[in-house]
Amino acid sequence: MMLSAREVSKSYGKRLVLDQVTLCCEAGEICGLIGPNGAGKSTLFRILMGLVSPDAGRVAFPSDTPKPLGGIIEKPALYGYLSAQENLMVFARVQGLFPGTPALRHLLEQVGLSASRTDPVRNYSMGMKQRLGLAIALLNDPKYLILDEPFSGLDPIGIRSLQEQVRTLAGQRGIGILISSHNLAELGDLCDRLYVINQGRITREGPAREILQAAATEYLLYGKGFETSRVLQGFQPEFRNGSVLITPGDTPIADILTALTGEGMQVMACIPHTNLGVLFEKEAP
């Protein structure tokens, strides 16, 4: 069984926060939920984790395991005066677990934290706290992880490190991961599938690459000799060192690439520049 939400709705007073939201995440899949601030991401994740009850709809996930879901909702709640290992022990006991020291040390090492560090976690950087929150979420081997804005407050190195952790958990352990952000750069290359939410509704869904290309208004092409291309002259080319930025308009990018090949150009890479205004439109075109 996969993790899924079916036609989930939620209101607070007269404000409709979620409007018949449907999404799913399979084992070993990384699914991204992206949308502007206030779109309903955190409310949906709280419903998935059982922290908030929906007004309508239903949530389903595997029920044959001790801990089907683990998660970080917003920032991890840690005991700042305890060490990382002591924090893990506290949260393990809350879940009815009594792991030995070797198991706790192994879990810390899995998320890239030093198992020998004994100082309070109030001394930790935000990235290290996020890693510890991830270790806590992984207690008792959940089948799925729900990570709400886990990159918030991280520097670029911390973001890349956490992205690699997520890839490893999905690829090597087969954990299904549903992860939210309002920043496309954090999810674009990470996710297998993307859901776009705006004003409480899912407006786009599908393979991440297709979603990003559908909302792209510019493309960055890498190669050589673009300055001599006649094809590119009709697409507002902005030539750079070894690349060119173009605006295809209504012309399919595949047709442009074919025409460039006909000119003898060798395109090494084609990267869509997704327009967030288009991506977050209320309804996909």
C-alpha cells in the first residue's frame, strides 16, 4: 500500500485551507509538494501525520508495520540541553523503544552526525539539527517520511547534504519520501514526482521533469558555436561563455534542438528555466 491522500479538505473558520487535495507517494519514491507560502502544505502534512483531522477526504498508508510514518513538521523539536544521543533516547522511549548505545550511534552515523559528540545540541548548526530531526524520524524504521520545509534556514552546503541523505534513504532503503518546499531549486533535481499546490488546490502533478518543462519560459543551452546559429536569432538569444539563454515562445524546444542539429550544432545540455509565476498558476494550462 502507498501513502495517499484522497480528496482531503480542511477549513479554519470561513477560510478554506485545503480543497479536495489528492496525492500519493510510493515506496522508494521521492515526491515533492511545492507551492508559495500559505498554499496549504503544512496543513496537509499535519493531516497526513494525524496531527490534524480533515473535514473531508481520507488518508491511507501501510498499517502492517510498527511505524508506518516518520516526519519532521517545520523545525525539529529538540531538547537543547541534551546531547544528540540523549535526544534520540528520549524520543525512542516515547515510541516505546529501548535501543542500545550501538543502535543509537549507528543511527546518528547514518544521517552524518558524529556519534562521539556529547555536547548539548543547542551548540549545533541548523543543518546538524535537521539531521538529528531526521534521525529521530527514522526511529523504528518507518516506511514513509514526511518532511515539511526541511531546507529552511540551511546554507547551500547544508541543502546539498540533506538532499543526498534523502536520495540515499529512498534509493538504498526504499523509503517513500514526501517533501515540501516553496523553493523550486531545492526540489527540482531531487524529486521523481512533483505536486504543485496553490490556494489549497493541487494545480499540477506528474513527473518532475515534465512539470518543470511545462512551466519553462526560457532554456539554457550548453555547447559551442551558438553565436553563428541562424536558428537561435529568432528566440532572443543571450549568449554566454559556452552557453546561450533563449525564449522559445510557442515553438517546442524539441523543434529548436532538431533545427540546431541540422545546422551542425552540438547541444551538450538543455536546462529549462521554470517560471514560478507560470508554475503557481491556479490552473495548469
